[in-house]
Amino acid sequence: MTQVFLRAGAFCATLALCLTTQPATAHDDAPAAPGDDTPFTVTDLPPLRADGHAPIGVMGDHRHKTGEVMLSYRFMYMDMRGNRIGDNSVDPATIVTTVPNGGGGAPPTLRVVPTDMQMQMHMFGAMYAPSDRITLMAMLPYIDKKMDHITFQGAAGATELGRFRTRSEGIGDLKISSLIGLAEHGNHKLHLNLGLSLPTGSTSERGTILTPTGARPTVRLPYAMQIGSGTYDLLPGITYNGRSGNLSWGAQLAGVIRTGKNNGYRLGDEAKLTTWASYQPTPGLSLSGRIEAKTAGDISGRDPLISAPVQTADPNNYGGDTVMLWAGINLTGQEGALRGHRLAAEIGLPVYRDLNGPQMETDWIATLGWQYAF
């Protein structure tokens, strides 16, 4: 499924480049200011459209005018509870009595099961437009992960021994991108997303665990608790935006293509298709709905220092297909010092999950963000 999305994205991008016969201009929320010979005051400034940007969870959705800069900050919180094999929920006792131990070590079945995970991410971003057609973007996250586990006694059975928590935090992978205008006809705009993820996030995080024998060693944490991918990742995509009256809409197809390996492994490729629609009752307020379908592959290879009878240490227990529904709000300041500042929020809930499991399932995700262009 990943390859289908990636090939479709490459085809759409190539087709758009071939069909483009005129230069594309930049995204703009309002008409240009009057010329030098026209009396002009702050009160003459037109309203800024709250739906001039996509919902806050969509990255690289719009371009800027020549010389314009935009700064942004996003806070994302993800809550995961329980486990799933395929599209079926499964309890810890079933996992430790039926699932083979693919994480390394001697027991024939898994003996440690994660039950809860919370991730917080602070994403700092900047955009700059050297021309109307091209906007450059950089994003750097700071990530904090916590995961709770149950350890079961011995080599078999479902007798609980105890519980423990692991935690990792730090700077994630730096992402740099170019947004290249392909076509613009009235209120319909199309641009190409070309990016690269740099391996600035840690892949050697360590933590203290509780083993089935009662020992508490400090080990390298499983893949899910690492901060970065450890590889240079290509970030291709294509984005469309449309608008009519108080309605706006858009779609984005984006991928992650891993290159090379890190400590003997490589995370799975990813592809994501999202579409959204917004309604703007007033210039400073818009309400949005969004649907997002994502597919990801499992991990290729293995880190020899990640070995434990827990599902997160098994490279096969990663990836799968998910569909989420999102609801959001965009607020845009119109006057004085608040003009041009945007505050947005979005919350997402899963409606379909088919995971390479056993694997923890996402219950909900929330994003709050601020943007300011000048």
C-alpha cells in the first residue's frame, strides 16, 4: 500500500510539472496594499482570511509572497492505550500466552507488555519565500515520550510480576523542505513539496526496565522510544488548495522514504493522504473537518542492542494502516498588535486501525498551534 501511494504521488507531481504552462504566484490572504500615490492607513487594511491556511495539523500547506517570513509553534499530544493485532483489540494476558517472542531473549512468548504511552511534541517552524513561486521551510521538534509496562513472571503463564515506566526526551529530526508552485488558476492552487529529514534525533536512548526474573537493568530502549529515525529520509508530496466564498478545501499526498540504515535497521516507509474542508462564518474564524489515511511499513533489520521479550523490541510489530477524523478551528487577529497572528487547534480520533501487531493503538491526538507572518 505504501508503494502505491508513493508512486501515485510521483505520477501526480510529474504530470503537474508537464501541464504547467504559466508561473504560479504565492499564497496570499488579502489584496496588495495601495500604491504610493494612494492615501493609505491601517484602517484600509482588508480582513485576513482565517481559512488562508489549512488545519494546523497539515504541514507545508501554503506558500508565501516574495520576502515574507512566517514563524510557527505547534504543541501536539498523543495518547495511546491498549494493544491491537490487525484490527482486533487484545489484552496483555493474551499477548504473553500466545504471541511468540520476536524481541530477543530466551522465553518462547512475550513477557512484557506496554499498556499506555503518551507523547508530547513541541514543533518549532520557520518559512521564507525567496520568490512568489518558492517557499522554504524548516521544522525542528522537541519530543517527550513516556510508556508504561506490565512484566509477567518467568518464562510462561500470565502471573503479573510488576510494572514500570520508561521515558525518553530530546530534539528530534530536523526537516527542511521546498514548496514549489506548479499551477494557479483563480482560487485553485497546486504546489510540490520536496523535503529532507536530517537524523538529528537520538537513536540510543536508554532506560531501566523490569525483567521477568525481577532484575532491573538499564538497557537501550526499543524502537518506539527512540527520538529520531537515524536515517536521511526523503519527504516528497503534492498539495492542492481551493476556495469559493466562505468555503475552502484542500488535499495533500505526502510520503516518507527512508534511505540507508541506522545501527543495523531502517524504519518503514510511510505515505499519507489527507483532505480537508473549512467554513468561514467571519473573516477571523474558520471551522474545519479533515480525514487522514496513513500507511506505514514495518522495520527492516534489527539493532543488536535492542533485545527484550517485549513487542516493541520486535521490528515486525511496527507499521500498518490507519484512518483518522479531525475537527479544528482557526482564529486570525485582524487589528492592532494581533493582526496576522493565528491561533489554531485540532483534535483527531481514529476510525480504522489495522496494525502489524501486537502494537499499541492511538486513542486520540490534539494539536495547538501559533503562526505569524511578516
